[in-house]
Amino acid sequence: MNYTQNEKIEQVTDTTMVVGIDIGSQTHYARAFDNRGRELTKRVFSFKNDIEGFNSFYLWTETLRRDNGKAEVMIGCEPTGHYWFAFAKYVQDHQMKLVMVNPFSVKKIKKLDDNSPKKTDSKDPKTIAKLVVDGRYSIPYMPEGIYAEIRDLVYSRDRIIKQHNISANRIQRWLAIHFPEYLGLYTRFDAASGLAVLEKAPLPKDVIALGVEEIRKIWHEKKMRGRGVTEDRAKTLVEAAHNSVGLDGGFGTKSELYMLLEEHRLWTSQLEAINEVLEDTIQKVQYVEKLLAIKGVGSVTIAGFIAEVGDIRRFKSPKQIQKYAGLELVENSSGKHKGRSRISKRGRRKLRKILYQVMVPLLARNQEFRTIYDYYVTRVKNPLKRRQAMIAVSCKLIRVFYAVLTKGVDYDRFKMMSDIHHESGLIAA
């Protein structure tokens, strides 16, 4: 639910006790206030990040609430890493209201009380509570069901890709040191025919000892076909080994490559497996098949979008998603000075990354989006730079996703073109 500033302030009434909590990895610190910002406790209450600590916190809040004649408790905290997840679930299970304040706001406002930028376990809970009283908070969204499952799968995929890239870089480093000519023979270091040889003959001297016929025999045994497994390619590989400037090595050097290749195969298989699971899982989201019909938009992009946004129906308009992604336009203007407009970048960084990365295949394969992009960069009035145009098209993609997932309408390529105004002289020749 997205509330206005006034609606947030109105939720903190005379019967509300506001509790500010500084979340830590093992210990949390809390202070309680009324709706006027008057403190209801004399000292900071600390509790552990376990069930005993949570139960002691619940008893503390209930005692304070009754003693001060309050009807409800509103708890505010910063989204500190992953440490607040367990506490948020406990609060939700005990029907208490949890809200989040922006760490940037806490950092900026902590000087008001004592004109000092110091950060302590006793000071932060007070600052957080004051922000809640002023209505400067947001309601945390905890995805459930299929949306939680997709988020977990996408985060696992991100972790696997990171490890997959690390292993690939380590193999290429090894090759650059011991067999640099190999990297010039193959467009991709992990070409199947090349890896088949490396597994038998890692070093140039091993390739020379193997010879052309043995190399072709390896490819034949693995039933490889194509231009990459011809006699000429085998001769080129042996010749490169003869002229190699790579460092020689022994059993330890070879063992390192064997282990790196085994590790790379592991991450490759895991990536393939999770891609299959992810593709099947997103099919459970209503109307997602209509998004897959859009040229240039794949299952990985859709999964990443859903993982970050969750249930899209919780947003009232696509503009809220644009702001959620940090793509809203802001400017610095004062008096006669009008500053440049830029995106805020206050939002889900991963969502911005997903929307930006999809632009390359989208603009290459989807004619409608490409036409809109070209219009933005070539129009006579206020033409955009290329990166600005990509951001504008990203916002257009958000509107398309929102319409399809909330209304169940089919993607309409003719309606897509409605952003382009064909008045005379508007588009540059």
C-alpha cells in the first residue's frame, strides 16, 4: 500500500506508541515515544536476535503500551542488510505494525538533536522513531507465495552467475599465462572442442606430444561435428603450441587447470538447471505468457522484474514502479537557475540494472521499441542522448509490463507507437 505523507502522519495518533529500533547483526536496541515525540522510557532496551530476545521485546512493548494507555504499537527500523528479516516475521506473526525508514534520512537528520554526526546504539533508535512520528516511513513489502519463490530463485541465479564468471576469469588467466595462443584460436575459451583438448593436454608441450591425429581422435570419440573439429583446426592448434610463449609447468600447473575446469562445469550445470526451474516457475504468474510474446523480452528479464517488483497489483500506476526503480526525474532549480534533470537512483538498483540490460536485445529485435528509441534521439524538439533515450524506453517497458500483468491485455505493437507524434517538422530528417 502506498500512502501519501498526510496519510502516514494520520496513522500516528494519540493512542499510538512509536518504537524506534536500531537493527544489528546480533543485538537490537529500542526506544519508545508517543505521537508528540516524548520518550516513554528512561533507558535504551536491548535484545538479542533470537526467540528469547524477541519474546523479551514483545513483553517490554506490551508493558509500556498498557502503562501509558496506548492502544497500538508502531515499530520503525532501518532495512539493515538481511538482519531484519527474522524480526519482521516475528512482528508480523504477533500482529504488530512494522514500518521502514530510509537510512539516508537517518544519516541526514541525526544532527538535529545534538548537532553532532555521531552514530550510537542509543541515538539511532530515537532518530528512527522521530522520522516515523513525522510520517517519513514506508510500509515494507514481504513477497509471499510464487513471488517469494521467484525472488529466491533469481537471487540464487545471480549468485551462480557471479561464481560462474569468476571461474571463467580464472581459467582465462591460467591460459593467458601458460597457453596464450589458445585464446586467439577460439572466439570463446569454453568452446567444446577446445576444452576437450585441454582436458587431455593442458600445456603446449602436451598438445605437441598429442599430435594432429590424436586431437582428431578426441573429437571423434566425443562425436563432435562442424568446422571447429577439422584437420586444419587440429594442425593450427599444434602449430600454435609449437610457437607458444607460455610458461611451462608440471603436474601442479596441470592440476590447477583440471580443478578450474571441473569448477566451471559445476557452475555451468547449476546455471542451466536453475534457468529451467525459473522458466517453469514464472509460468505460474498470471498473464506472464503475454509478456513472453514480446520480441526481445526473455524469461530471465521477466523473472528479474517480478523478483524485484513482486505482485505488481500493489502499485496504483506504472509511475510508482518507475519511482520504485529510481528512474523518476529530478532537477536542481532555484530562482532563475534551472538545473539539469536526471534520474534519482533512489530505489531498487537491481531493477534498474535489469531494465537497462534488456535494452540491448530489445532494441535489436523489437521494431516498435527501436522506432521509439530512434524518435527520442532524432526529434527536433528536445532530442535525447542515447543513454537518456534508453532510460525513456525503459520507462515505456514498465508501462507495458504494468498494463499486461494487471489487465491481462495482449501486447499491442500499434498502441506502442502512439508515443510518436508525426506532426510536420517534429522528426529530424
